[in-house]
Amino acid sequence: MDIPFCTANVFLNIAIFLAGSYILIKGSDIFVDSAAAIARSWHVSELVIGLTLVSIGTSIPELATSIIAQIRADSDFVIGNVAGSNVTNISLILGAALAIGGTMPFQKSLLKRDTLFMNALFIVTIVMFYITPQVAGKNGPVYGLDWIGGIILLIGAGIYSYALFKTTPPEEEEGASDEKISQLKEFALLIMSLLMVAGGSKAMVDTVQWGAEALGISTVIISATIVAFGTSVPELAVTITGVLKKKADMAIGNIVGSCIFNILLIFGAAAVIHPLGINSGLPGWVTLIAMVPVGLLLIGFMLIGYKKQELPRWTGFVFLALYAGFLTFNVMKAI
């Protein structure tokens, strides 16, 4: 039996949404820590953990909320959540990190491999949505992503992860930990964190769907702004921490990796569960397409700083202005 985590009281629903957000983010944090501890006990290098586990781990909120929404065939929520989170990751979170921390060093391999792949993935995903116009929507066939496209994206996630492991130099001595941990305890924490993620996700999805219906606003607009920001808090925490601790590779690598896994894992899994149809029309397309200019702008700024291998501080303010424009568009559509 599906018990809704929402009421008829708007203030109580806001409280449920905030509580769900906190539980979701805290559960994701525990999940990442526990998984990393288990991985270290199996002598997996810290670098590999950072490139894969941290990026995937900070995408757990988007994955959990999207799967719950897609079980209910709410494609607009998923599209707004994933695409909106990617726009938020690059424009708001990376922009804020640059504005706060100043110049941000980056490795050339990040541009040549990961950032280029991320942008190619953005474009390919939009094309995949456009060439599948017969996905079942709320009011008839719409453009979208079917189960075939979902499987292709999931296979891509496996290939990309494998490529990261193969191309990352081993750092066994530096990354492996000899600390003895209770794997039983960590597995218990892992299970507890997954329950927290599931409960927090349901609270967020239920209250957002209630709010969209009550206010007559498209779900894609709310999920692309409020929910996308809420589920991007883990990326914000990791990125700001990385900047303050002078670990720029972790900061910018987490942003790019999260954007990639958001598309490959979340769109892939959601499309396999139920076809992802763009029911919202223009707002849905704008949210999807918005990923491309922010991604291309990141490439452009990395090329500008390629010689010094650093992103200049002023680029952060450009990213923040771009996010303000994205937010303004969604607010105007809501009004």
C-alpha cells in the first residue's frame, strides 16, 4: 500500500519536504562513507573511489527521487530533476566554488576525456529524446526516451566506469587503508542509509507532486529548480570542501562525474522502468537543452585556462549569471 508523505496543509508539507531533504542528504552521506570504508578495506585506491564512488554517491539523491517518481510514471519530475541538477551543478555549484575559492586548477586529462565526453553525452541524450516521438505520454504520444535508449545509457555507464578504472594509475600504497573496520557494521550502515534515502526521496516526491497540482505549476519546473537544488546539495558540499581543502581535482571532478552519471544511470534506469516522455512541452525541452550551453561554456573556459591549467575566478561569476537566467526563465513560466 502506498502511503502518501503529504497532507492538505501547505506548511506541514513544506516541513515534510525539508525533513525529507535532510534525511535524503544525510542518508547519501552515510552511504558514501560506508561504501568508501568497505572499498578501502578491499584495497581499492582512493583515486578510483573518488572518480567513481564519490560521483555516483553524490548522484544518489537524484537517482532515488527519480526512480520513485518514475514508478508513478512522472517523467516530468525525472527530466526536470536530472537536467536541472546538471545545470545547477555546473552553473551554480561550480560557479560558487570559483567565486569563493578563486582560480581552480584542473588536469588536462579532465578536459580531453571527461568534460568532452560529458558534453557529447548531453547532445546525444537530447538527440535520443528527439528521435523517439512515439513514447506514451499523459495525453498521447510525445517525444521521449524508451527502454531501448535506457539500456544503451546503462551500458554506457558500465563502459565509462570500466574506462576510468583502466585509465587511472594504481595508487595501492597511497590509497589503500590498513585500518581494520567492522565490515558487518559498515554493511548495516549501508542498508540503513538506503532506507533513509528511500524515505527522504518519497517525502520530497510526494510533496512536490502535491505542490505542483495545488498551484497548477508544471512538475518539470519545480523539479528543475527546487528539487534539483536540494538533490545537488551533496555535490555542493563535496565541491566546496574540495576547494577549501585545496583538492581541486576532487571538486571539479565530482561536478563533471556527477553530470555524466546523472544521465547514464538515472535517465537509463528511469527509461527502463517506464518511458520518459516530455509531457511538459517547452519547459521540458528548455531544461534539457540548457545542459548544452553550460557544458560548452565549461569547455570554453577550460580552453582559455588550458595553458595555466586553471579556471579563472571571473568564470565563476559568469556561471552564476547563467544560473540566474535559468532560474528566471523557470520562475516566469511558473508565474
